[in-house]
Amino acid sequence: MPVLLKVAGLARSTFYYQVKAQEAGDKYAAVKSRIRKIYDRHKGRYGYRRVTDTLKQAGQLINHKTVQRLMSQLGLKSVVRPKKYRSYRGPGHAQVENLLQRKFKAERFGEKWVTDVTEFKVGGEKLYLSPVMDLYNGEIVSYQTSRSPQFQMVDGMLKKAISTLKGTRRPMLHSDQGWQYQMHAYRRTLAENGITQSMSRRGNCLDNAAMESFFGTLKSECFYLTRFSSIEQLQIELRKYMHYYNHHRIKSKLKGLSPVQYRTQSLRP
């Protein structure tokens, strides 16, 4: 070592000072490694707040500002960029009251549902998605896709959602004034299963803001991040994302849990 120091022209004290400084500056090395793994596991969808929540779940007590600083040092930033979209609105004929009244919080699972339809475009073709979300935890209860916005898609989505109901509990189901939700067959299915229908005021998308927010998240975190070559590829990725969203994607308002984790935890005695 003395020979190397002499060749390098460094004093012994200077060398060991630099060693200690480097060690001190890298005290977050293990945390940085965990941050990188979380970021990669979620394909860059997590910003510093969700990364912090994930670290805390694993027993790592750390301030979100520290995580933000470390992610900046690592050059890690959420790739999600919210984008606006417009869902189809049909003419309003059915006289259905807006019972939801923008009260997007629910006290229990299976109390309030919301639904809507959105479209995706891939290589000149279109794919339509019709999901049902539970406002208690934001969980996607059921969904259906179709290459055309036909009633069978919404009808299939509704029947799948109804099949998940247990006991006598029946939710309110809110939608916009799209033509699918005004059809007699749709409204009859709701009535036969004891589900109360609620409908937004005409031309007011804020009345169904929770569903629109989900579509924005879905498109930002899934659709816009991949260059899809076919509708079939998109359908595969949508299935993967729906499972990821329900089971693995944590939310701060759910105490750092995923929708399914939050629901199952609340059902524990």
C-alpha cells in the first residue's frame, strides 16, 4: 500500500479520508438496490410515493423524501403520463336519477359500483373495454372486451359482475347516459337482480369521474407504454394488467395495499 500511495502521489491520510467519504456516501446502497428492484418489477409505473409504501410493507422504514432523492440519483422516474380521453356518450332518453351524486366513497365492498366503456386503437382496428369497478377499494369486479361497441359486451360484463355477488347485498350501479345503459334488457337485468341504477346527468363526465380516472390510469400504465402490433396482443396485456391492478398495484388511499389486499384485510375478524 505505501508503494501505491507513493506512485499515486497521495498522502496516507488523504487516501483513507477518501475511502471513508465513499463509504459514507454509499450508506443507501442496499436501499437503492431495493428501489431499483421495485421500480423494475412494476415496469416503471411506480413513483417515489408508491415505492416508499412498498418499502414500508417490507419493513424498511424510510421517509418518502429520501426515496425521492435516491430515485433522482438513480435516474428513476415514473414513466406514467396521464392523458385525456373521451368515452362514447349516447343520447339520453331513460329517466334515471343520479343517485351517486359524486359520492365516490363506499363504506363496504359491494355497496357502490361504477361502469363505462372506453376504446383503444391498434393499427386501424379498435378494441372496446367495459369494466365494473367497486368504489370501496377500486377493484375491477368484472370486465369484457369486444371489437365493436355492441350490447353483448356490456351485457356479458354485467352478468359476470352479478355472479360475484354473495348473500343479499346488492349494490347501486352508476353509469353515464350511454345507449347501452338505457336499453330495456340492461335495465331489466338490473331490476331482476335487485341492483339500483344510477345515471350521470347528460354531458357531465365529472359525475362518473372515478371510472374515467381508472381509464386514464389504465391507458397511461399499460396502453401508452407499449407499441402493440395487434388487437390480440392488446387483449393479452389487458388481462395481465387487470390482474396486476387488482392484486399488486398499491394505493396510498388504501393504506399502501392493493385493492384485493385491502378487501381481504377488511374482511378479517
